[in-house]
Amino acid sequence: MLISKKMAALAAGDATIRRMFEEGRQMKAALGAENVFDFSIGNPDVPPPPAFHEALTKVVAENSPGLHNYLPNSGWPVVRAKIAEYLIATMGDGLANPFGPEHIVMTCGAGGALNLAFKTLLDPGDEVITPRPYFMEYGNYVDNHSGRLVSAEPGPDFRLNVPAIAVAITPATRAVLINSPHNPTGVIYTAEELAALGAALKEASARFGRPILLVADEPYRKLAYGGRTVPPVFPHYAYAVAATSYSKDLSLPGERLGYAAINPDMPEADRADLFDALNTANRILGYVGGPALMQRVVAELQGVSVDVSLYERRRDLMVEGLRSAGYTLTVPDGAFYLFPQSPLADDQAFVAKLKEERILAAPGVLFEQPGYFRLCYCADESSIKNALPGFARALAACA
Amino acid sequence: MLISKKMAALAAGDATIRRMFEEGRQMKAALGAENVFDFSIGNPDVPPPPAFHEALTKVVAENSPGLHNYLPNSGWPVVRAKIAEYLIATMGDGLANPFGPEHIVMTCGAGGALNLAFKTLLDPGDEVITPRPYFMEYGNYVDNHSGRLVSAEPGPDFRLNVPAIAVAITPATRAVLINSPHNPTGVIYTAEELAALGAALKEASARFGRPILLVADEPYRKLAYGGRTVPPVFPHYAYAVAATSYSKDLSLPGERLGYAAINPDMPEADRADLFDALNTANRILGYVGGPALMQRVVAELQGVSVDVSLYERRRDLMVEGLRSAGYTLTVPDGAFYLFPQSPLADDQAFVAKLKEERILAAPGVLFEQPGYFRLCYCADESSIKNALPGFARALAACA
């Protein structure tokens, strides 16, 4: 065989997901895309905000010399300085030190930032703990760098379950990975939950004589509803890194731009080691500071995001419709996912039933949480309204 | 320690290079950038061709719906179809099958494409053979995926030494990596050399009962001098992949866009396995089809490149100047590097001597080829002319 054993196993796992999406594609081809209700993938359908196109047009028209040159491995210093300013304004409270360019590493999306973090932290066999359910790529990101993802039981309503994480920590634990607002549940962790996690990690780090890194995956930070803000991890634990991107809040997932931010309160020697290592990883993984032009554009858009109320109206419509139909679910506070209970214990069987109603969803097993299914409301309101009778019929058929 | 043992070792190795470049930066700050002759880094200084800015402006003005959305893991099909057309026109001779979108995977630069190839091929401990000297990142790209880079003796004048490669092949060999036009020597491999390599790989693959992949790193393909074209690898060996980018030929290294092209003559089952695996790797490494906007732009620029005669004039100026001063070197046929013999056996000591003349160069040891040094002529003609007396003095000082 040409490809490696490791990749053959991975690609075989992917084949299942591909088959699922391929069936959806075939269904759309056969019935017309408007007659298929696709809630299976988190591909933002809300266009980028108008300010984005203005900024892009301006940067392109200026055509400044060296615009497309190699960047420093961390990305343009002037862009990182703008991001640092924004982080001071939005996450600076409770920190002893201000963010600066030396805390920011630009990379290819939040996925790139997470790969950097794990490349930097993991020797073969080292462990990363994350609560269930979790974004299906986490296991791959950790495995890319010879690590092992260990999952921990969530709390009720998928709240952060600190004791379950604490008990999973071993001498091989190098990082704990959390995600808030959370994919697939939409949960936002409270400051109190983060403080408890910080205390547990501090205790475990002291016990094992080596810091455990808290990695906060935050691509949905700006997608919070009801005027909520997402509590940052940094005031609660010095050894923390946040990964984010412009994929969801500016609807630019194809542009592959994001960054890793290091806690400015991390002890300086470790911060410098980590920053250098993230830079090395950024170079040798081929991201090399992330795409150049788009950095100049987003530099001017630090406070900007898509109209979150669009997603919030969809959430309300979907939550109300599904609850009326008899589904059991927790109301998400952010991101654009719902994670209802599957009426059948076998969530894949229920997802197949939904498909009979021309509804595409993702089974909970993909998130290591069987008995649930994920709906992504990257679909317009009429599509949501038109899908509701099908959801009701599918549930009734399981009774 | 926070970071991994593996990364600490890597970052320590990097510190030497960083120190070297840091000294250069300090020298420029102290003496003025115009008084330092920097031939140390391959950062193209020739601006992108005018057609690039026109195409970029057009794509941005059109602002087509979904322009910045998630792409398929291989990149936009329409872009891959344009590339396939270009490959048919420029590399199609001698192939039984035409290129199509199913042979192209868009990624983040040629570095991304090489990472994809190794991610796809390597189980822990598997080997990749490359001739010396070689681009310093090759070892890192292979090591990223738990493989081991094995170097092979070059031929006279750094020509392809097929027997040296053949003898290095073991049951653990999964790939042979070549680079033409070559960094750091500027050598272009002939069709005859490639045919000999193809025959050797065919024989070894048959002997070990498993295909060895030929990976051709070709970011300098369009930078060939004297009207030369670079012979493609594909007619000579079915199990071949080419990695390339728009970094050098369109001067867009910061935009992180390139692709991997699979030989259309590869047996179909293996082609399909490899394509699927490259797609999986592209997703889980976070490249996800490469930056979206820039793909639309380069789709229209398949035959376009910077004015190669600019680089050719610099080559001539530098070769003539250095030879007149008494340096021994092979005339490069492509890329933008010179690799002269170091007058001192210790190339690092000679690079330090050049620094006294305000000339920045890279020592051969960085390319696993001590006794030489690399000069990159990404610097204007006046800078080259003004540096020549310093080169002469440094050589004289070693006599």
C-alpha cells in the first residue's frame, strides 16, 4: 500500500463521514438544494460584514510595497499590536500585565493555532484532556503530534465538570483543551467554572512539578446571545493560551486566518520559550505567519463581527420549534449549534430517520456523545421553518 | 519545562539561526539597511507581476457570493480545473492520462504540500531520502510526521546521483524527495537523470513489494534561465507527486498558497487512496484547501510569472563578479541561489568573515554540506555590485 497504516485508518474513518455528506449531496442533486434542509455542517452562510469588504478593497487599492512578502513567523508585528490592543480592551481585566505583540502568533485558522499548541507541547504519548462532547477534529489535532486525546465526562447540561477533568490528569497530561462557546452544545463556561478549573490545574501542575497548559479554543467568542460576553480564561490561570480565528465572527472560514494568544501573566521564561516554540512550529508546519493580505484587512476589524442577532433569531426559532415538537434540549448561549437528545438510543439511526424527512444532521457519536445529534443553524429562517414539520414527524415515528 | 523535549531541541537549533539573522538585523539598524548586503534569505524582492494586481482587484470588486466560505478540502474545483489545464499544456507530454481536478490538492504553500505528502506516507520511523545539499526545512517536514530524513551524496557539480540514492533505499523507505531547480545550488535535473531515478525507484519498489513515492519539490519551476524549461518528473515514474507554490514565481510567499499534483499515470486505486489521504491531511493540519480568495486570483494567472530576466541578470553579475574575485562555483540554471565553495573548510567561519564586510550569507552546514556557502540574489543589482569588493577582500583575507 502506498499510504501509511496510520493514514489509511484515518482515511477509512473519514470515509464514513464523506459517505454521509455524499448522500446529502446526492439528495440535493436529486430533489433540488432548496428541498433539502442541511443542518450538518458549520459553514457560516451569513456574509462577511460590509466593513470587511471596505477594508479589503482599501488594502488592495493601496497595494503597499511588500504586502505579499514572507512575514515574520508570528505574522506582521503591526497586526499583532492591533490585536493586542483589542485583547487589552476585551480581556485585560484582572490581568497584571498587558497584551503585546509578543503574546500573539498569527496562523492558519484556529485549527492551525491548535496544531501549533500541540506541536509545541507534546512528546510521543503525552496526553491532552478535553470534556465530552467535543469537536471531532480535536483527536486528529492531538494525534498529528503523536499525543493522545483523553475525554472527560461533562457536567449536567454539558457544563464544565472540573472534578472529572481533575481525576483524568496523569503525569503524562500536558494540556487541557476547552471550547467556549462550545461546539456542539452552545454552552458558555462561567467565570466561576473557569476559576475552579484554574485552581485544579494549578494544584495538579504543582503536584506533578510541571505546568499543564490550558488551551482555550474560542472561534465562537463573538457569537454570544442575549448580550452575554464570554468570560476569558486568562485571569483564572497563568498557563493559558487562547486559539481563535476570523472564520465564524467575520464569516471568513476559507481564508484560513486565526491566531494563538498567550496569557501575558504567564511567567516570562515560560512565555518566551512557548512563543519561540510556537514560531518554530508555525514555520515548519508551513503556516508561516498565516496569509499576509488578509492580516492587513482584519487588523482594522478587531471589534467587528457579523450581525449576531441573525443567528440568535434562528436559534430561538429552532429551539421553540423543536421543543414544541417534543424534543429535549438545552438552550445554547452562543455559537450556532444545537445538541438535542436523540429520541432513539442509536443516534445514527435517528439521523437516518431525519434524512427520510430530507433533514441532514450529525450524529452525537461523531462528538463521542452518543444519544444526541447536532444541528447547525447556518441555514436561513425559512429553511428552519420548513424543516420543523419533518422534525416533528421523525420524532413521532420513534414513539 | 512547559514545552516538549522534542520542541525544545528544535527551538534550540533554531536559536542559532535566529541569532545569525538577529546579528544581521542589528547590523542593518546600526549601519543603515543600504549599507548591509543581505544575501541570506530567499524572500523575493521582485514585486508580483502587474497581471496579479489586476486579477486581485477584479476578484475583490466582483465580490462573488461565498468567496470566503469553507472550501472543499482540496480547494475550489474550478481553480483545480484551471491548474489541470495548465499542467496538461506544460507537463502533459509523454503521459498516458490527462491531469484533472482529481490530481490537484490546494494547500498552504509548497511547505504545506510537502507536509501533506509526508503526513500521508509516513508511519513512525519510516524514511525519506533526499540528496545533499538540501533545504534546511526538509528534515523538519519529515520529522513533523515521525519520519526520518536520510541524505544521499550528490554527484559532481551537485548533479543527481542516482546510485547514491538507490543504495540508501531500505525497506523503511517511503519516499525520495528531490528539488529542481535546486535550493541551494540552482541545478536543474535533466530528463535523463530523472529517467534513471525513475528506473531505480521502479526496481526498488518491485523489490520491496511496495511503491516508493517520488516527491518533487518545484517552487522554482518557472525560474529557469537561458530559455530552459524544467523537465517534469511525471513521464519517468508513475508514483510521483509534485509540490509547488506561487511564492517565488508570482512573488507571493506571504499568501501561503501552493498545491500538490499527483501523476495522472499513477495506478487508479493508489491515486484515489493518495488523493483521499491528502485531503484528510489537508483538513486535519488546518490548511483546509488553502486561502480562498487568493485561489480565485491565481486561477487566472497559470502561465504568468515575474520577469525572470531580472533574476538572470543578477545571476550573471554575481557569477562573473565572484569568479573574477577567485571564487569557485557552478553556474546555476535556475532558482535564485548561488552555492560557492567556501575558501575556509569551516564555512561558518567564512560566513563570519563576510559579515565583517557587511555581507550576510548562509553557511553550507545549514544544508548539510559544509565547505560551501549560500548566497540568495533577492537583492538589487547595485547592491550586488557594491558587495563585490567585500567578497574579494574576504577571499583575499583567507589566502
